[in-house]
Amino acid sequence: MQLGTLEDTDCCTRNCCGASRPFTMRIIDNMGQEVITLERPLRCDSCCCPCCLQEIEVHAPPGVPVGYVTQTWHPCLPRFTIQNERREDVLKIIGPCVVCSCCADVDFEIKSLDEETIVGKISKQWTGFVREAFTDADNFGIQFPLDLDVKMKAVMLGACFLISMIQWMQTPGIIPNCPPGLEYLTQINQLLVCQRFDLLEVLGCFATSKKYEVMNNQGHRIYYAEERSNCFLRYLCGPSRPFTMTIYDNVGHDVITMHRTLRSSCCWRNCYVQKLKVEAPPGEKIGYVYQYFHPFLPKFKIKNENKEDVMKIRGPCMLSSCLTDLDFNLLSLDEEIVLGKISKKWAGFMRELFTNADKFGIQFPLDLDVKIKALMLGASFLIDYMYFEHWP
């Protein structure tokens, strides 16, 4: 079973308060139901005064407190206390004096109240020089006794998020002309977009909303995308349906929003051509992806926020992806220079035949405007819906 998390904070709070910000973290199961809620109040990031110590409240199900994690003051060590729903101390968490994770994991030991017995640990795992230096995408492992109270296991999960925020979360550096949340795109020239496999869709029971993972070329997830659309329109309009695609970073911030309006799948007239509006951050337009008519080829224009043409995308005449990848080339406006491409990856007979779980690779110049990189990501979603999505 996998659980997903979404942080519920506004953009102003994230930028003003950084790692000290208050938040509501919603933990969601595979069916999209919220099973745990974590509440962190606003506290100063200094722990010299008891009123400034950090804490997090854990609810499971939402609205029902099951425990708390409170920071405990110590001059040298990061220390926390795990409490039950009645605020009674249950366990303690003690971290190392030096929390540098260079080339090794960092263990926060979970101990009994007398600190004599180690009952588990929370480990910040080393993920490699590049990922540690340039991203906030941390990995944590949690170990606890199998027979530990399930409520305490949920509280330990909350402790993991609090430790991550306090010890390792960094306020993103400001990059000129880069929308917040897109800083990582300035450092890469490839993306891999993978649609999540949905068993209900394979069985033909439901037309479910699409979910994607966006990864770098090393397979590390950097974004998560989720379609928001009406169930009735998914059945009625199929691949032509309107939708809003929200893209979240690894800590649950919504960094990009894409809007597709309802258009006919016929493109013989300009009024029917498909288009996608891209916002980053949500509410601030950075550009558009427009289809334009061609009798044989799938063709698109990438436009900036002023609807001025910037680049073009041209696909192949035959859109059958049997045994091979399909390339949609990113071109200059005169169509003379190939600048990059969006590739529909061949995923194998079974996956191609019975599912809509497509995989796309995106390549672009490293120094390409980060907004254009985000627009190319949007173009990959539009291409997927138009040419590779099956009618439910």
C-alpha cells in the first residue's frame, strides 16, 4: 500500500516563513481518501525559548487527535517527545550532535522514556551528491516494532515530516525570472513523464482521472501531476474532455496548473483547435500550447504569456507506436532547427494494448527558458490526451 502526501499552505507563507512555516499535511491512501492529517502551528525557528519549540499534531482520521510530537530543548542534540492523545509522554526521539548527511545516513533513535532502550529509528538516508546538493527531495526510513500501537506509528510518521522540515528543508534560492517551484528545471535538460497504472480503468469499470509522475533522467521523482475533471465529462467527452492538471513538487506544493478547455476533436476549423493554458505559480500565466491545422501532421505552437509564438512542435505522420518510440520535435519558428523533442515511449504489448499508462520523454536545451520547459511539459500532457488516450 502506498500513501501520498499533500502540504496545504499558501505561496506567501512558504516564501516568507520558509522551513518554519505552519502547514497542514494531508496523507491520502490509494483510493484518494484522507486518512491522516498533520497540523503544524507557526513557531519561530529558534529553540532558545520554550515558547518557540516546534510541534506537530497528528489526527487519524482527520479531526480525531491520536498524538503529538513536541521538540524538547537541548543545547547540543535535536530531541523530541512523542505524546499520546492525552498529552502523556510515550517515547523520545534523540538525534545526533552533527546532522550532516554527507555519504552516510543520519539516525534519529526512538527510545523509551528512561532513554535506556532503543525501540526504533528515523533515518535520513543519503541519496547522492547531486540530489543532496541541488534538491530538497529527501528520503527517510522509519523502523518500529511490529506490535507497536498503530497510533504511535502514525505519530512517528508525523515526527519524520517535522524532522525533515527543521533539519533539512531549505528555503529555495531566488532565481531571476524563474517562477517559484521551477528552480530545479534550470538544472536539467530531460524529463520523464510516467502515467500511473490504474487497475479500475484496465478492468473497464471506471474512467478515472489521470495521475502522472515527472522524473529526471536518473528516475528520481521531482513532480507529481493530478488531473481534476468531472466524472460525467470523462465518459461523455473521452479524450477531448476539459480538465485542470495540477502539478505538485515533492513536498506537496502546487507549482504549476494547466487548463484545457472543451473543444471538439476535429481540427478542420480554427475554432476547434485544442489549446492548453499553463500557469506557474497557479494564477500567473506563463504561456499556452496551441494546436494548429495541418492535413497530415500533428502540429502545435508554443506561445508566451502574451500569446506570441515562441516555438513549434511537429509530430510524425503515422501515430502508431508499435515497437518504437514516436518523436514530436521541438522546432524554431522557421522549422529549420530542432531544439528538442517529446517522445512517446513504447511500453510493451500488454501495457500498450490494455492500459492508458503511457510514458513520455522530454528533451530540451539546458539553457532553455524555464517557462518554455514547463510549457513543453504541458504539451506532453496535451499530446497524450489527443493521440494516445483511449475512449473509456
